[in-house]
Amino acid sequence: MNNVVLIGWGVVALNVLTAFAAHAAQTSLDFGGNSFAPGSTVEANVPLSAQEKSLAAQGGNVVPPYAVAVLATPANFDPRKSWPVLVPCSTSDFKRQIRNDLVQFYHRVGLAEGWVLLAGDGPQHARNDTAAWRGAMTLAAIHALHRSFPGSEKWPIACAGFSGGGKAVGYVAPLLARNGCRISGIYMTGANEDHLSDGYARIQPGADFLNTAIYISAGRDDRIATVEQQYAVAGLIKRTGFHRMRIGTFHGGHEVNDAQTSIALRWFRELQ
């Protein structure tokens, strides 16, 4: 009887250890060669492809040896499932990096809404901070995501841009689509000029790109990008052929509004 009891406890202990090991395997993930746990933010140095190097070099820039990719995931992140990915694009003013916008403007709301957040930057600021530079670093980060998590190339991607980033995203989003990314939405805040129409014409991501959902968020007290200017931007984008569009206003100035971000992300997911 004692031997049976000992064997029974041994089986239980083995099952517990097996379950613990399986749980540890699930929660220890790898992004770009760096391990991380769900619910955390990880940074990795990732390679640049020949195309990305060519884009980065535009404007006389020195091509860096690698890009810096930053990934933030919800606490329940499981790469075996499909996840929506939010890719910010920051303004070139004030030498802001895209990862600055990820942390400051989108991190809390994005994770709360169940999104994965991804940013790509150069290791140093570009001498000529062009949309091509931003596109190159973002593509490098996305390719790192695809290498790290098989199947993630099918995950829907929404691009977000505030102020100058709202202009740059007009080129970055079509570039991602042209390179096979599934762009589900574009979120623009404080953009007083339409660059999306030009980006669509120049990069030519295909007619299906016109089905991309566009959400424009405008602060009623914004003096840099007035409500009137942002409605005019919406009109130009619609004239180009984009037909899924919403405009939301909020009490505030030139800023990213959390409530508006939440509404936009939920709308993008509904359309998916």
C-alpha cells in the first residue's frame, strides 16, 4: 500500500512539473533574439533588408547597421492566436522616435484594447528624417515580428500618426500594404495636410487599399491643426476614393485623446 501511495504521489508530482514546464514554455517568448514574457515590452536590434537599406539611404542618410524594434504585448498574449497590431508613426519634429509615441500616446490604451504595439527606429536619429526612413525602420520591425511568430504575417495592422506623424503615416501605411501587410485602419490626429492621397498615388499599393478604414480625431481647440483643416483633409481623402471614414472630435487641443484612440481601435476590430 505504501509503495502504491508513493507511486501515486510521484505521478502527481510529475504531472505538476510537466504542467509548470509547459506554462513556462508558453510564457517565455522570443522577439528578435530577445526573450520576454507576455504583458511586457521588449526591444531588439533587427537586420535591415536590401530594400530597407535603399529606403533608409534616401535623402543622403547613412544606412545604420540595424534597426531598433520595440514590441509591447498584452498580458494574455499568445502568438498562436491572431492579434491586431498597432504601428505608430511619429513626427520628425523635435527628433522624436517612433517608440516615443508608442509609449507616450498609445501604450496604455492599445494594450487595454487588446492590441500588440510595434515600433521601428534607427539606432540614432537620421540626418534627413524622411518618410522613407520611417518606412524602412517600420518594415524592419514588422519583418522581425513575422520571423519571430509564424503566422503573424496574416495579423491585421493599423497605423497611427499624430501631428507630423499623421502626415508621414500617409506614406508609411501604403508602403506597408505594398509589401504585403494587411492594413486594416489608419488613425490620424492633428494632421492639417492630406499626405495619404499622395502616398496612395506614388506608392500604388493597389485598389483594395481604398477599403482601408480611416479615423480622424480632431481637438476642438487645436490651433495647429484646426477642426476645419482636419475636415478638409478628410474631404480630400474621400475624394481620392477612400470610403470607410469617420471623424471624431473631442474637447482639447493639439494632442492624442485616449477616448478617441479607444473608439478608433474598437472600430478597426469590428471591421476585421
